[in-house]
Amino acid sequence: MLFIYIRNLFDYLVDKLQTEINKFLDSNISVRLALMISLIVFLFFCYLFLWLPVISRFTTDVLLSDPVLPHSLDADDDPEVDDQEYEGNKKLHKEVHGRE
């Protein structure tokens, strides 16, 4: 008789535990979803406002350092074209940085 009582009590407690765990997970899934969406939005704004300007600046710096790179590796290079390219990059550098 005692065994039946303990067995029924154990089954009741297991069922109660399972229902509470399910309620806990169901109530927290919306919180986890909201946190995940917030994280994605935060990462998007970090990419937009932090990473893109850095990459843009790196690209500008590489383009402005182009006259520093050796162009005399090809025998077909026209010095007048290189001078025009250098002056164009020098003008762009002055516009971007306000100095030569």
C-alpha cells in the first residue's frame, strides 16, 4: 500500500516538474527571441556606423598612397600618364585631408 502511494506521489511530482519546465521554457522563448533580435539590430548598427567608415578610410588611404607605389615595373609605362595620375591623386589627397 505504501509502495502504491509513493509511486503515485512520484508520478505526480514528475508530471508537475515537466509542466513547470515547459512553462518556464515557453515564457523564456519570447525573451530569448527579443534578445536575439536586439543583438542582430545592434550588430547591424555597429557594422553601419563603425565598420563601414573604417573600411572607407582604409580604401581612401590606399588610393591616396598609390603614387608611392612603384609604377616603373612595366617598360610600357608612359611618364606623362603617371604624372597626371600622381597630380590627380595629390589633388584628391588635398581635398580629403586639407593638406598635401
